[in-house]
Amino acid sequence: MKITLKLAILAAIASFGPIGFSLAQQAPKSKGQPQATPAPAPAPSPSGAAPAAPPASPGWAAHCNSVSRDAALECTIEQNAILTKTGQVLVLVVIRVPGDSRAPLALVQLPLGLNLQTGAKFQVDDGKVVDLPIQTCENRGCYASTAVTPELLTALKSGKQLKVSFQDLAKETITIPMPLNDFAAAYDKIK
């Protein structure tokens, strides 16, 4: 019985291993700014064989689900940046396409300790800045959302980098870059 229980626990841990928050982005360095860094390369194996290549960035991940067989599909794509030292989510961006309206929405999770009055901002490459008013905060972070306009969607599909920026309590701007190289392909899966 003990062996079966241990195997069940190990299987559960293995299946829930690197969920969702596995992309680590490098934020520009500034005084007092949290630093998101890529995971370190794996150590060489004891057998002397070359180490395995580090895992590739998962990119924009697509997910669809429905509350029942008769209900419309709710689809999302998401990308995130984490602090590799602590595992803290810095930014999680979810683009949601509701089954009823089919009008995309951007939902953003940000860390605690923000200057709430300034909100957050989206910017694709060096294009137009989109304001994201912060709606609420709880123990996992603060949340903002905005409708994804056709102009913003076009920029996301053709852009190279989405910049999510916000201010900390000292009013220093923190910008988290998120690659867009596979955004168009992921969005095509859920539209």
C-alpha cells in the first residue's frame, strides 16, 4: 500500500511539474527592479555525456474548454514571465476569445507592490501605448484587462515584442518584454 501511495504521489508531481509559468524573460536592469532571468543551463551528466539542451521557451500556449458539451468553447492563449529565483509570477498575459461574442479580451496579472494610480501599459514594439487600468488585487497579484482592438490585434500578430510596463511604489517604471514570434500562430488556433 505504501509503495502504491508513493507512486501515485510521484506521478502527480511529475504530471504537475512545470505548469504554465515556465517562460522566464529578461527585464532591463535598473536600480531596485526585480530581475527575471532565464533558467540556468543543466549541469553535465555524471557519465560525461553532453548535457541536454535547456528547454525551449514555450511561447504563447493555446487552451480551449467548455462548461458542457452544449456550451460554446472558451479559448485563450497565454504567455508569462517569472522570477527564476523565487518562481514569482511577474506578468501573465491571457488573450481570451469568449465563445458568445468572439471579441478578444486581454487579461493581465501583475505582481503586488504597484503604483495603482498609474495602472499598467501595453506596447507592441515601438507602437501605440495602450493603458490598462488595474481593476483589483489579491494575494496572487493585481489584475487589469482591456478589449483587444483590431489595431492592437494586428500589431500583436505582426510585432516582435510586447512590452508590459507598470510602476512600483517608488514610481520607478518596470518593463517586462514578452516575445511575439509565435503569437499569430497561437491566435489562429483559438479565433
